[in-house]
Amino acid sequence: MLDLQVLAGGVIVSCQARSDNPLHGPQFMRAFALAAEMGGAVGIRAEGIADISAIRSAVQIPIIGIKKILDGRPVYITPTFEAAASVVAAGSDIVAIDATHRPRVDGPPASELIKRIREELGVRVMADVDDLSSGIAAASAGADLVATTLAGYTTSPTPQEPDFAVITALANSVGIPVIAEGRMWAPEDVARAFGAGAFAVVVGTAITNPWKITERIVRASPRGNRH
């Protein structure tokens, strides 16, 4: 299994683009991932078989792979063993799964999925959680990493800032590396996350979504109120 120390103290770049984004497609995600590696990223988070395969052909750093099943189910980030197996086959070193307490449609409980991925696929598991309780449960089930990916996204309204309170609570409680993820927009956010106890930090939109980056900058212009 991957030595997690290769991620310690570093930034992981999430290279994902939805189908409505002009940069959707494996050729663009491959380029983003390569640029991230050149910039010093210690890992890549990627979604989908085509994107992961393309990225694997371009970078040497670890890939955290997910597969989203977007059919209306509340738990859609790698909810099944089959989804996990597919991202490993595509080249992922770590599989990230939704490990919140939300109800599951046809996948196994997170605890069973974590165990099976580690034992049968032989890779690390990162548990995407939304609060301290789900993080503790995932760690107890054998997750290798716990990430704050879903903190603020399972309740309304979604906050604008990263959830530093959850990062701190997890870092003080779970006994495994905590990955800070979610709404990291500035270098100051990254520094604060490490100060809160993060093992590594994932940054996505602020690096790999020019659409949203442009929107944020345009808001400061005289014409910004039109967007």
C-alpha cells in the first residue's frame, strides 16, 4: 500500500470538471494534473475512469480516485465496491468514499466498504465525512485517512468558508491523518488548515476551475453585479 508520508504537509489538487464545464474531459484533466504536479502538488484527486486513466498516464504522484453515481441517491461518491474496483483498475492509489451517516440506496455500509476495499483491492481508503461523528466511525472501521470533503454540504445553507472547526475536531480525535478539503480558496486557508491539524490539504475549484475563478474576480469589477 501507498506510504502516506508522501502526502504529509502537502497540497493535493482536485482535478474535476462537470459535464457543463468547458474543460470537461480527460484531455483537460490530464493537463491540469500535470500542471499541478509541476507546481509541487503531492497528489491528485480525480473522478471517473477516463479522467483517472488519462491522469495516470501523465503524473507520478499518487491519485485519489472516486467514481460518482449521479442518479439522485444521497450517497454518490464511490458508493459501491464495484465503483471502487473500477477506479483502482484505472490507476488510483487511494479510493475515496462517502462515509457520512446518510442513507444508502444499494451500496454496503461505509464500514463494510472500507474493509472490503482494503482487503480485496489492497489500496488505502480515504473517508469523505461531514462531521466528527462520521469521521470517528470511519477511523474505527479502518479508514486510512479521513477528509472533510463533505463538511458543510450535507446541511443548508452551505457556508462560504472552510470548516476549520471540523478539521480541528477530527485532528484531535480520530488518530489517523486528516485531509482538509472544501472551500479552500486562498493560501491563507491552506495555512490555517495545517495550523488546525491537517495532514494534507485538497484544493480544487481555486486551481482547476477557471469558470468559478473568473466569477470571483469579476465580482470585484464595476460590472460584477451583472454576474
